[in-house]
Amino acid sequence: MVRKLFLVVALFALCAVPVFSQAIPKDTLVVGVDTGIIVDLEPARAYEDITNLVIWQIYDNLITFEDTFDVIEPGLAESWEASSDGLTWTFHLREGAKFHSGNEVTADAVVFSFTRALALNFAPIWMLDQYIPSAENVKKIDDYTVAITTTVPLSEGLMGAIMGVQGICAVLDPAVVEAHKTADDPWANKWLQFHDAGSGPYKLIEWAPNDRVSMQRFDDYWGGPAKTKNVIFLDIPERAQQRLALESGTIDLALNLLPEAIEEFKNEEGFNVYEIPAWGITYVAMNCGMKPFDNPLVRKAMKYAINYDAIINGIMKGAAVVGETFIPVGIPGHLDATPYHHDVQKAKDLLAQAGYPDGFTTQILCQPTSPRREIAAQVQQDLAAVGIKAEITQLVSAQMYTLYRAQKHNIIVAGWGVDYGHGDSLVKPFAHCCSTGSDAPVRQLAWRNMYSNCDLTALIDATETELNEEKKLEMYKQIQQVILDDGPYAILYYPLNQYVANDSVKGFVPMNSISYIKLDKVYKE
């Protein structure tokens, strides 16, 4: 803790903040977080939540989100419209927006940024190039107008979700990138790992790996100056240490606390707790290609056998909420339905109807880490109560997912993260499968679990060309209902994002994805 206090004081000095005590200056917000996951700050490579949280403060996209993903807000583009066929979206940029260098944001910068992201072809690019595969799809109309053509028609909600992806859809300053390129690095990738070329409300001052990320307000920001001058992400990987840092005043806001600490802070004066369902799903999946899980009655019996409350309130200690559909709360298209609950007799009755009155023997795969191993043990106990004998096999992630991707499991305890804020990012992984062979065009979760439903797959394909956002979201709900009734998943819960701030922190808005939290409206009293 002494070391961390010293680091904070040193950081204040770095940002030219006068230090007169150990108290954090009012114009500085210190956020405790595990920054160890940050590989670099190259926007085209940003994939992890904490990396994108930093990127979201220093770069802008054409559009943005304020407090919900249901509403697309203007970013660098102040307006947009689609062609009648939904294949071309035209964005009108706000005039006068500036990069941190002082250069103006223009259509040339937008074209350059998309061209750069596509050329670098880093891992996150699939979210963009599935609809915008080439730089030829992004055209300058005039200095403040850009036309983007997609391979399939996009509804406004889906267009916004894609354009809102941090990093790969961030707009960069071409002049700054050009100034730092080399013969071996024509896109200045190496330089941008530790520097920025953005137009966001904060400028990157320094990233010291496994130590801190420090940022300072950009006074010429098009949206107005941020309310707090300095923001520091202080590396505190141990969650117990984050609690001590918050209580001692070393940090203002903690993003990675233990569930036990969250519960105690709820009853402690001087702190505010923020909770919101996260972009994630934890589930039990059954391989429909292996008996008895080819029988929908057995799958339904499994869903009634599981004690969801014991998992959420016992194992997760309240750091999760009930969720049984594969599009989580907070994402457009979510179906609010939770028909399954722990009912031993109903599970036994369904097994008897399926021809298994005495149960059966099976295997559960899980990782040897918490909470997955504890969840597997709870599921094993729950299945035993209805006559199903399940043996647990714990495998490290690489081994477990090798078997899962080869369709060689019986039951598996696993999770799934959401890549972008629209049901489009989830319907194919969880439900698109008309062939369980190697010729399948989509080989994700439905395929891994050998759940083939050609009618459902056709409905998913039809969503791609539906331009009416309301109709598209209704189609997503129909898809979820089929999976809920018949599918191979017992979805256990949605994890909670839980944050704690001292009560001097005002204006903080939690988001379903930590990477979309904006700090420019946050201040301290």
C-alpha cells in the first residue's frame, strides 16, 4: 500500500498536479483496475475490456453510446442516413472536431482509419470485415461526408453496433500516423502501442505496463472539456488490495472487487455501489449428438434439475443475475424469459417420459478454476438428485476447448462473451446450424453441441436482410424462444458488473460492458 501511495503521488507530479497531502486532488480521478491484461494501446488490435476502456476515452468513433445500447448517439458523425436498399450508409461529420494534434477531423481521416484497420488485419477485424471487407467500401464524398457500403443490408441498430466497436472503428489522425511510420511499419503500429492519435475527451500521457495509464483532459474536445482534468488507471491486480486502496483513499473508483467486498460496501457509509448485468453468459451445454441428449425431454429435464439459486447466491455470492436466454440484458433483442427453476420432481417426470426413469451416466467437462469447478460440482449434485450420475473431468482451457470444438463432450460448463452490442453477435453462435458436419458454414456453439435446426437457421439468415430494426429484434426473440424450449443450453446466469466509488465521485454511469464506460462526465465534489 505504501508503494501504491508513492505511485499515486508520483503520477500527480507527472501530470503537473500540485501535491500537498496524500489526498487525491479534486481534479484527478484515480481508478483501481487490473491493467495487466493490456498488451498495447494500438486501437486496431484492442480486444480486451480494459484495453478498450482506455481506448474509449482517447479515441472517437462515428457514433457513440451514452447510457444504453438501445440508442445510437452522434459521435464524430452528427447525422447519417441509409440508401433505400440498406447497403450504403452516409455519415455527415461535425465540422470543427479536432484531433489532439490540433488537426481537423475530416472524411479523409475516416477513410484512412478504416483502410488502416483493414490492412493491419488484427484479430478484432472480423467484427468489421464481415460487413465491410475492403477499403473500397469506404468512400469520401466531400470533406465532411463519408459513404460506407456493406455486403448485406444493415438495419440502423446493427449499423450503430458495428460503427460503435472501439478500436477497429476508431478514427485516427492520418498526419500523426504518417509522421511516425517507418519502412517496416507503414501504419505506425509500434508507435501507437504507447501513444495516441485520437480525438477523444482525454489525451494519453503515459502507459507504464503493469503500473498505470495516465491521461489528461483535451480542452478542445468537440463535446466540451471533460469535467475532470486527469484520469489515472492504477494497476491493482489483487481485488482485495483494491478494496484497501478504496477505503484508504488511494483510489476513487474500484472496478474489480470481490463479491464479499461489494456486499460490505453496500452497508458502509461514504461509498456508492453500482451494479449492472454484464455482457456475458455462463451456461451448461449438452451434446445433442450423444445419447441421451438427442432427446429434447432429457434436455428439458436437465434444465429443471439445476439449482440456479444455489449457483447465483451461493457460488457467485450474488455477483450474477438470473438469465436463461442467450442475448443478455442490455443488448437489443434480449428476450426476458426465465421459465426454468429448480424442480426435482418435474425433472424426474421428464426423464421418465423420455425413457430414463432411473437416470443415466454421463460426464461433465469444466476448467479447474473458480467458479467453473464449483458450478460443475453443484450441477453434479443436482443431477444426482434426479438419478443422473455425472463424473466431472477438469481440464485446462486449451484441452477442454479442443474437445468442445471437436464435438467430443457430453456436458460442459462454459461461458461466452459478447463482442458487440447487438443480438446479431449472438444468434449465429448459439443457434445457426443446419449441418453438424465439417461442411457447416458456421461452426460455433450450436454446431459444437450438434444441435441442428434448419428452420431456425433459415430464420437467422432472414434476419440479415431485415432492415426494420423492430422486426429484426422480434425475430431474435423468436430464435431465443426456440432455443429456450428445445436447445442444448441451460443458461445459468449473467454475471454482474460491480463497481464501487467513494461518494465524492459524481456523474459515473455504469455500462453492461466495462469497455463502454465514459469518464468525461465524471467529477468529484
